[in-house]
Amino acid sequence: MKEVLASKEDLEKAIEEAIKSEKKGFLQSVELIVVFKGIDMKSGEVKFRDTVFLPNKISKERKVCVITDSDMLEKVKAANPATILIREELLKLQGNKKLIKKIASSNDWFLVRQDLLGNAGRILGPALGPRGKFPIPYPQNADVSSLISRYKNSTLLKTKDQPHIQTLVGTEDMEPKKIAENCLAVLEVIEGKVKAQNLRAIYVKKTMGKPIKVV
């Protein structure tokens, strides 16, 4: 029988406790923290750079930048991404380091039509790389509205040298049950790479709250 890193019940209980902590003057995110043991992260034995599409909608949508051409512009606009760049606008960014850095910092995801990937990589790549972001290609016949919607409600799992993952799973205005389901979607991806015996602890926390231990 496959070992699970945490049960839904344990997650819900910890999330309820985390959410009860002091309210601030803004909507706080809820994050899941998974700490590993017995893994040399520097060796590349285990490496995460995984996108997880969350089953339950979060109030703080991820900001998506879409790079497209004029023939797809209306479809892209209908999905209301944070930023839209058509081919001509992308090319005009060349050399404008200040604006490129602003676009790179203010968006979480960069969806790029496949035939524009080379231009996007050349122009935006130097700003995206240091921020741990990357262009994601999509084919010209893609259902771009659906794709944008999925990325608006997604989270990124990534590791560097430290043996832990910390990622967005919800917001404090959500039901604990729904946040727990989002956590389980994240843990399912982690379970594909890390065995239960390499787990040190799992926590949940609000942006300004203290970590609450799940297991």
C-alpha cells in the first residue's frame, strides 16, 4: 500500500488553526511547507520544477503574461490575463531593460505561442531566468482561454539547495476543506519523487502567521 505524506483530516485541522491566527489588513495567502531529510539537494538527486494545477480556485489568481499574435488576440483577451503582448509589442521591448524587468517581476507565468518562443527567450529570458521563471510554449491551435484559466489557478514547486518546498495552496478566505484538497494535489506530485521516509515535516502557514505542523 502506498504511503501518503499527510491525510486530508490532518491537513484540515492544521489549516483551521493557521487560518484562525490574527487577521491583517490584506488577504493572506496560505502556504504548504514540506521539509525533507536524508536527501542531498546539491547533488540533484531530487529536483523539483513542477507546475501543479490546483483543483479549487484561489482568490489570489496567479498573474499570467500571454505572448501571442494579432490573430489570437480576441481569444486571449476573453480570458483576461494580467498582461498581453503581441509579436510587435514583444519585439519593441528589445533593449528596454527597465520595462522587461517590470514585466518579468509582475507576472507569475509566461505563456508564449510556439512560433514566438525564440523571440521571447531572447528578449525576456535574461530577466526571467534570475527570477526562476521561464516561457511556456503553447501551439497555435491551443484552447488558449482554458490554458490561461488553468495557469491562473496553479502553483509552482521548485527546489534549490535547501531540502524543502514552500508553495501557495490557497487564501485565508477559503474553506479549510478546499485548501486541504489543494494541498493533496501538491503532495501527490511530491510523493512521485520523494519517499515517505525522506519526509521530516509538513507545515501550513499564512503569509504573516506562524507555521502549524501537520505531521
